[in-house]
Amino acid sequence: MSIWVWILLGIGGFFAVSLLVGLAVAAILANIGREFSELMEFEPLESSPVKDPAQSTPKTARRRLVDGQSGGLRLE
């Protein structure tokens, strides 16, 4: 066989091995992703965040907003 046949066989073998290694890595990553997605817990829609920002602020911040106290610098 000529040298060109060996070169073509080497190139073909390289591509075949790289394809097999890529498929093996993809299978491992798919398995890891599948196991990770089983660990995730999604919250139901009933516990969605409150739409009104006044209800989501702490009591002291809400009291300051209602009383008009900002807690910052006062210009008198």
C-alpha cells in the first residue's frame, strides 16, 4: 500500500476515535444533567412573590414610609 492510503486511514481513524470520545463525553454529561435536574425542586404557583411592594417590605421600613421618615439627612 502506498503512503497516501496509510495517511487517509490514519486521518479516518483519528476522526472515528474523536467522534467516539465526543459521544462518550456527551453521554456522561447527559447523565450528570439528568441527575442534577432530579435534585431541583420547583415552587408551586401559590407561593409566588407578593405583587404589592408595601407588603413585601419589613415592618420598620413600612413604618418609615408611612410616617414619612426616611432615616437619611434632614433639611430643616
